[in-house]
Amino acid sequence: MKKLVPMIVLSFAASLAHAADSACMAAAKDKKLSGAARNSFVNKCEAGAKTKCEAAAADKKLAGAAKASNVNKCVQETGPAT
């Protein structure tokens, strides 16, 4: 039970964070993308950001909820690689 509550809270926080505009979504809006083009751009952008953020979390030797939280925050803040 002690592990269940933090997992639920983390899941809820992650869903709220994803609902907010990410740096990738802002970049898509700046490029005036819409529909499938926007979705494709944002998915590709966030996938690339997640890879970089997971590597950074591994370098920091984070694990579990701390890693997940750090990666989610990093993905939201990291924009597209230009």
C-alpha cells in the first residue's frame, strides 16, 4: 500500500504535465503545424527529448520515481533539436 499511493500520485502528475504545452508543442505552434503534421512533429520531438533525458538521468544515477519525475520534467522543458 505504501508503494501504491506514490505511484498513483506520480501517474496523475505525469498526465497533468503531458496535458500542458511542452517545448515541442510550442515549437510546432511556432512552425504553424496542425493536425497529423503537428502530432508527428511533437511525437518525434518528445521521443528524441526522452532519449536525451533518460541518458541524463542515468548519468545522475537516478532510479524509480525520482528518475521518472526527472525524465518527465526534462522532456517537457526540452525543445526540438535544431
